[in-house]
Amino acid sequence: MELLRNTNIDFMGLRKISFIISGIVAIVGILGVIAIGRGTANMGIDFSGGIAMQVKFNQPVTTQGVRDALSKGGIHEVELQEITGGNQILVKMHKSEKSAQNVEDALKQNLAGNAFTVESSTEIGPSIGEKLKKDTLIAVALSMLGIILYIAWRFDFKFGVGAVVATMHDVLAMIAVFYVLHKEVNILLITAVLTIAGYSLTDTVVVFDRIRENMHKSLKDPMFVIFNRSINETLSRTIITSVTTFLSAVSLYLFGGEVINDFAFALVIGVLVATYSSIFVASPIVALWEKSSETPEAKAA
């Protein structure tokens, strides 16, 4: 199936604009990473430590009703998520607020007419949060190393560097969006980041495959011509794959429930960014590198 045929878009001609946009996004993302490292971002209890309780009520209840009940009991800084089906509420709060017992006491006192049971209660200490942050950084670093080794083995070291830069761009872009919107940074975000890293790599490899094929076919053509032709030839496939994945992520965001809302939102942003980076980040970097070593005849053309 082809949505577009015989396109002739000068993607390489847009490289300066794309580099400026990507540079700004990357800077914001780096600021977000620094804020996460210092603990000044909106850190979830996975990293900062805290309590998560899943409470099931016998009668229907709203998050505002639970919030009011907790507020009357002296618990103000709390995050509530309604779990679809079964009158269940997920209560999250940081360690410095109150204990799980305080939550139960406040609900019993201020929602006396609605009995409840605590389905699960998880407590994460600050030391565990710090370990999770370190393990997360190691996981991301190892994934980047794995990408560059795989691409370097399958293609060339230049392609490996381009793929890693594009993947890091995608990671920073997702962190930048969460940082600017002050969304919670938790394990689900890291899961989404690693998921999109894999998606971005797959999309980039498809484009690189066609570039390598055309480089062998057209040895005398200028490098930018080869890269533009390759991207245009795979553009229909890229759009179809991205749109179908994007629609799935949007459906998950709209209908998946509040518990995975931020995860689905990260996927939506990630799919868009990954599609952009395979065309406007990874390919131009490799093209510029290859152009520096092409023959004088090709440069003159």
C-alpha cells in the first residue's frame, strides 16, 4: 500500500532548520534531565519515595469526594487516580506527607457511609528511589551502546552514530515535554522512553537500508541526492507505520484509563518525535559525514 508516490522532497535542504529545532528541544531536554537528577522535577514516588494505595469502595465514589475526605483528615498533597470499574481509587503521596494508616483513618472518619478495603499498599523508601534512578540511567546507557554496536555491525560506524544521536534526541524530546508540562516522572515514563527508543531504531533502520542500497547503485551521485531519493522512496512506508502506531497510542491515551495516562501520552509524543528524527536527524548527520569523504566529481555535481 502506497499513500504517496514519486515524491521529490528536498529533506537535506531542510537540515539547518531541523537542526535548530532539534537543538532547542535537546537543550530543554537536558535541563529536564538535570532537574530529574537534582530531584527538582515532578518526581513520582518511584524515584522520590512514597506510598501507593489501591482502595476499593463498596459504593460509587469520585476522586473529588476522596480528596475532600483526605483533606479534612489533614492530608493535602496527594495524587488520586480513578481505576475504571469496581469503584477503585489509586492514592499516591510522597513519604513526607502521611502514612498509609493516616489515609485509612481519614477515609473511615470522613466517608463513614461508604465502607472500603485496601486492595494493595506499596511503600517505597528514598533509598529505593535513588537505586531506581541509577538503574534507569544504566538501562538507558546500555540501550544506547547496544544501538550503536548493532548499527555499526549492520551498516557502518557513521550510521551507528547517526542512529544513537537520533535516539538520544527522541529521549530528550520526551523528557522536555514532560518537564515543560510538569508531568510526573516515574517508571512508566522510563518504560515509554525505552519503548520509543526501539521504535525509533526500527524506523531509522528502514531508511538506512534504502540509503545503503542506493549508495551501492549510484556511486557517482552526490550524497545529498542519494539520501533525498532514499527518504522519498521510504516515505510512504514511514507514514503508514507511524500513523497506525500513532492511532494505537492515541486510543490507549483516550480509553486506557488514568493509571496509564502518562505512559500513553509519552507514546503519542514519542511516535511523532521518532518519525521526525529518522528523517531530519539521523539521515542528515550521516549524509554530512559521508559527504565529507565523497569524490571531488560528486561534490562538483
